[in-house]
Amino acid sequence: MSSMQEGESASYAKIKSMTTLKDVLAVATSFEESARDFYTDLIPKVSKRFRWLVEELAQEEQGHYDLFTSLAARDDVEDAIQAEIERPVTDGKFADAVMTPDLGEQPDDQAVLQYAMGREHLAMTHYRSLADSTAPGPIKELFEYLANEEAKHKEELEKLYYETVHAGGV
């Protein structure tokens, strides 16, 4: 009897490790939407010297949100988004990141940069993992594009962070 339970548990674990691309896209859309709203809310609160950055981040997240919503609405990807894929190891953290922190009414430049770098890193890792596990086609290309975009954003933020910290800006 115990071997049957072990078999059932292995099957259950396999099922739990799977998800559909439709679910992945829904979470990614929420992730990008919450990031857009978070950065938009931060614009009037951050120091003037970083306002341009937060405005840019809000615009980039809006662009990603638009990509996901337009992709999900396309007829030619309907079958593909029903496909099951292995749930990325970053899935839980990524879903949790839909919730954004409250950085207060006058957030510290360094705290804003640290949060943004962490978020870009998580998104880059998650999208790269999804690209690696998705069959060739428009969805895989989207995840590859987004992983590369997030990597560029992270690199720009790290450079700005370095300049800020080492220029005595914070």
C-alpha cells in the first residue's frame, strides 16, 4: 500500500509542477501591472534627480503589460497558451512580487534603486526560465525579448546605483 501512496505522491508532485502558459501570462500581466502602478505612484514622491528614472520604469512596465495583454488576445496563440509547461522555480517569488512594498511618502533614492534592481533581476530570471521551457514560437520569443529587456534595465539600474552610492549621493 505504501508504494501506491508514493506513486500517487510522485504523480501529484508532477501535476503540481506543471502550469499552463495562460496562467503564466495572467501572473506576468499582473506583475507588470503592479510594477507600473507602483512606479507611477512613486513619481511624485521620489527626489527630483530620480524622477526621470521612475517615470521611465513606469513606461517600460506599461509596455510589457501591453505586450502581454495583446498576446493573450491573439487568435493565433490560443492553442499555444493552453499548453502545459513546467512551473519555473521562480514562480512563487514572481507571483508574490505582484504585491509591492510601501516605501513611504519620501522614499530614499537608494531604497528605490535597490527595490527596482531586485524586481528587474527577478523578472529577468523568471522570463529566462520561461523562455527556456517554452516551445519555439511567438510566446518563447516574447519571453526571450522580455528577459533581455529586464537584463538591460537591471544593468542600467546597477550602474546608476553604483554612481549614486560612490558619488556620495546617498
